Amino acid sequence: MSELRDGLLLGLGNPLLDISAIVDNEYLAKHDLGPDNAILAEDKHMPIFTELQEKYNAEYIAGGSVQNTLRVCQWILDKPNVAAYFGCVGQDKNAEILEKRARADGVDVCYQKNEEQLTGRCAVLITGKHRSLIAHLAAANFFSEDHIDKNFKYVENAEYFYISGFFLTVSPPSILKVAKHAKENNKSLLMNLSAPFISQLFKEPLMQVIPYIDLLFGNESEALTFAKEQNFGTENLKEIGFKMVSLPKENENRPRIVILTQGSHPVLLFENNTVREFPVQEIKECDIVDTNGAGDGFVGGFLSQFIQKKSFDDCIAVGIRAAREIIFRSGCSTEGEFKFC
Ligand code: 26A
């Protein structure tokens, strides 16, 4: 086992406050939304934020995909401040709520602060097992590379970097800066496809960073969309995983790993020309509180072991366990002690 120290893991992402409510299909239809969207808010979506507040008894929960992952990772580790985080917030109450939650969970947040913009929010519309995410990034969209330059000690100190595909909508130059540092210093860059729209609308910056990615996470719909956009000519997840593994890679010292989750179906792990399957215990529909943050939780559990150089069997087992715990709770919440089994 390798020793845990402060700042071993650095995450970059969009700090968002989730405004979460249970709605019906009619409400989704009214706003032209599907049950499992993950999109950027357009002007037409803005009334949703007030409606959730005024008519749907919304809950306010700390969110933002990478921040969720780091909070879950810290929840599992006994030691605070192993994970540090960069992202941009406004100077408002919501930023204070986010920072307080993240610090209470043990994440060493280093926010860039924007005086003109409000902290980002994400509407989370729950219908049964499904959740639709509409993110209004606001301040999060104003993250800039100079925050990295000013706080480069965090980058130098970290051995592992975790960045969402979502962050490609904000600052590809920041991602490339960290990616190049990781390559030059033989450190690990882990990324997530995050949502189908990333492979469609942010294809160019995504393909620019792909060669630097040592470990790529995605779920089945994200993988299928990526394959379609890249003309892989197959809808078979195993074939897609192998093709992702063999995309160009800068640091040839490490083989690329690809991990694809598929809800209650087995997690697939691709390495060189092998694929391994890890079964997931199905959760009864009546035990599901909400699936918001489940994917982030999986990565958080995985990272908590990966940064200790544990085996992939351990990393994935804890990932699955963490996702399960998050599904039993509202949003990505981490109160109480994490139970390994
Ligand atoms: C750029 N976009 C769309 C986003 C997000 C996002 N985090 C960062 N960028 N859209 C949704 N989320 C977060 O994902 C979590 C669930 O996986 C939500 O804030 C939610 O907590």
C-alpha cells in the first residue's frame, strides 16, 4: 500500500449547487427534457430554477461532478486533504455553502473567485430511477488558466489528476496544461466522458486531450455516443472499449485503461487486449432514493483505492460500493461512516 499524503490527488471541475426536486413526466415534457439528460442550461431553461424553488419543495445539495467524486473519495479515506480541488465560484452565499460542505468532507478546495458572476447551479429533476441535469455554470464557466499558474504548487504536489469531460466546456487550455505536466512527470491523468453531449459538441478539445488520458471512465450511453462520433462502426461496448484503449497515447510508459459502467450490468475494464467484467449487485427499485451522483460516487470509491496503488479488483469493488451508497441517499451526500461491506 502506498502512503496517503496531502494533495496527492487534484481535481478540476465546475463547482455547482444542486437544486433537486421530484417532478413528473409532464413537467419534463413541458420543458422539452428527457428523463436522463445532462445538458448545459439555455435561456429557455432558466424558469426551471425558480419553479423548482417555488413549487416543488426543492432541496439544496452540494454538487458538481468532480467535487462530488472528491467528496466521496475523502469520505472513504481516514485522512482529510488528500484530495484538492480547483473550480470557479462567485462571491455569494452558495459559494460558502459549497466550500463548507466540501471542507467538512475533507476536500482541500482552492476556488477561483469571480466577482461578477453567481456561483453555478444545477437543476436536478428526479423521476423515479431517472435524473435529468440542467447545469447553469455561471461563475464556473469563468475558470481561467491563470488560477493554475498562481497555484501551481498544487499541480506539482499532486501525483494523480481527475478532470471531468464537463470541464471541456469551460477551459480546455487548463486541461491541456495539467495533461502535459502529467505526461512530462509520468503522473496519472484520469478523465470522464461525463455526458454524451461532450463527445458531440466538444469533440475537438476532447480529441486533443485523449492522448494524455491514462484512465478514461464512461457509462454506456457516453461510450456509444463517443463511438458514433468517432465512426468506430460498432455499437458493441466491448469493441468500443478496445478501440478507446488503442487511441493514440502520449505517455507510452503506461497502457491506457478504459472503464465503462452500465448501470446494474457489469463494469467493464479494458487494458491492452483484455477486458474484465465486474458484476454489480442490483438495487431494488423501492430502495432507490435517487441516482443523482451515482456515477461520481463510483469514481470517488475507485480513486480512494487507486491512489493507494490497490489492485483494480479493490478499486472497482469500492467504486461499486460507493455508488450503491449514493443511490440510497438524496444527491451525492456522504454523512455517516463509509462501510466497506
Ligand atoms: C458542464 N456541466 C453540464 C456540468 C454538470 C455537472 N457538473 C459539472 N459540469 N452537469 C451536471 N453536473 C453535476 O453532476 C452531478 C451528478 O453526476 C451535478 O451538479 C450533479 O451533482
